[in-house]
Amino acid sequence: MKPATTVPGAGGLAYLVSRYPSVSHTFILREVLGLRALGLRVDVASVNPPDRGTAQMTPDERVEAAAAYGLKQHGVRGALAALGWAAATRPLGLLRALGQALALGRGLKRVYALAYAVEAAMVARWMCRRGLRHLHVHFGNEAAAVGVLVKALSGAGLSLTIHGPDEFDDVPGQHLRAKISAADGVVCISQFGRSQLMRLAAPAHWAKLQLCRLGVDPARFTPRAGARDAGPVRLLCVGRLTPAKGQLLLLQACAELQRQALPFALTLVGDGPDRACLEQAVHRHGLQQQVRFAGPLNQSEVQAELAHADAFVLPSLAEGIPVVLMEAMASGVPCVTCPVNGIPELIEHGVNGLLATPGDVQALTVQLRRVVEDASLRRRLAVQGRTKVEQHFQLDRNVARLADILRAFPAVNLQGGL
């Protein structure tokens, strides 16, 4: 392992994340740790505080939460100090950032846009104090807007990781074209995502769009040895409880399995706005004995659920390439999902997983019935699924690719303050 550079001014890299750590985005934490292991100095700023208390965090998450710079935790005093610093040291940059912020909104939305400018001043001041010259932002959302304003204010380098599909749902509202134009580079986690950005960006910007997949460490996920325990086939679904994840369709398919007298049990891990609706669906379909709501779990707890699962199900209507699918495959758990967005780049139907037509309950039921009834199919898919992850979605290899992309930006290696 290379020692991380810790001297301010030695080309440190800043990460800006909407919420860090977050139970839904543990891959960002693993990416940060992986980059540091390769010798890059990475400091993290989080717009919002962590999504849970330290008692619910893993040890790594507790360390990262304590070290991250929290914008909202510094409140009004931190915002006023940052604005004063920007006005005194970079007045033209501050005016430029304010002008760009106003262009991001119309009407009342301009208030939010000006709030982004204030956050940009806070991030720029923090970067200056830490000797950080390049900013990397995950997702093309509000944090990316703050990143664009940081560049306008300070001249820092800027790169984005675009996941999709959320960023593609409201391209004008997200100002995605402007963000691509402002960024020095854009990392795409799937070829599908890259193709969508090519649709949006002028050909002159296509060279910025670089493919670098996410990944997991297969060594952290051990396939179950020996025969499974007796009892119903255990299905597992992990994800925020939202319409896009398709849990309501999954419950409808489970009702079909119940009518066909197939033995199964389903665990739903996660929380979100659809929970009450899903609980009502469980009662409506009479699935109280088959379905368990586990709530949000940390990474260690999710691994424990995977260790007992016979099949993993994610009937999403829209996705990037879900890391949780990679985790299930690395754990030797066969996956049933849908061929939306980047998922076919990970799962090939009948080879290393099963794909059901998106939004089609009957198609989902057919594939679930296959994994419930056919133990030999489950074993074959499990072996091929882990092989796929080992060959193409291994964390160390993909983080090394990301490190090469980031090192190519001049600001990552330049000496001197921001």
C-alpha cells in the first residue's frame, strides 16, 4: 500500500457528497478508502449530516463521519465566514459564482440557487485551507451544481461521476448540459450512462466522458458453503422503498407465488416513502407470514442477510448499475432483476442471472418461480455471477482506473494553494 499524501498543497483531492456517510451510498466510502490506499490524498465534504447515528454505523463509517467537513453543521456562522473570505480574497470569482447561481433558477428557485453559491463559498474556503485544488462530485444533482459554482469562484478543477437514471429524468431542471460543459471530466459508471450523456453534450465534450465502473471486493463476500437450511426459499430485496425500485411489483409477484403454493419467504431491507403502501399491500395480499420488513441496515448487516439468502430480487424500473447486485453476485446469491439502463452490462439473462420484463408482474413471477423451484439453476447462476464480478466489477481494479483518471487532471498534482 502506498502512503497517502498528507502535506497541504501536494495535490490533494476533495470529494463533495450530498450526504456522507449514507447507508444507500456505501460505495462512495469504499471508493474514497480505495483511492487513499493507492496514495491519493482525499478529503471529503458533506452537504448534509450522516443519515444515522454513530451507533448504527460501521467502524469505517464512524471514522469517516468524524473526519468529513459538514457544511450544514457549520451553520450561519460558517456561511458568513466563507462569504467574507470570498469577498476579501476572490471578489471577481464570487461575483461570477453568484451570476451563475442566479442562472440556475427561476422565480423562487433562485433562492435555492443562491444557497448553492453560499455552500460553494464554504467548500472553496475549506479546500483552500486544506490545500485541495480539485473537486470531485458524485451524481449530477444539487451537489454538482455546488461543484460548478466552486469552480467559478475559485478556479479549482472539477470532475463529476454521473450514475443515472435520476439525472436523466429532469435534464433542464438539473442543468445537466451546463454541468457537463463546466466539468473538466465526467466519469460514467455504465456505457448506457455514457451514451445518454453523449445525447446531451456537444460532440466537443465527448472526450470528457470516461467509462469507469463501480465495483465490490469479492474477498469481503463469501458464498455459502454446503447445503442450504431446510424451509422456504429465502428471497432478499435491498433498496430504498420507492416506486422506482419496484417493491410493489415484487409483492404482487409474491402473491402469485403464494397462489401457486410455492414455498418462499421475502425480506425487504431499506426504508423510504413507499413503506406504508408496501405494508398495506402485504396485508391486502395476505403475505404477513411470508414478508419481513428489516428496515435500513448498515453494510455489515446487509452482508449477514446475503449470507442467508437463496436469491436476490431487484425488480427496478430504472437504475444505473446497482452495487447491491454486485454484492449479491459476489456473495454467491443468484439475482433476479430487470434489463433497465446499465443492468444488462452486469447481468446476462440465463447466464449469470435472470431478467424479467420491467413492470411486468407475470414476467417477474415466471423468473421467481424458476429460482424458487430449481436449486441447480440457483447454483449455476451463483457461480457465474461471482465470476462476472471478479472479472469486470472488482473494486480494486476499477478504483485504480478511477485513480488514473483523477491523476490526469493537472490540479491533482500541482503544488501550491488554491
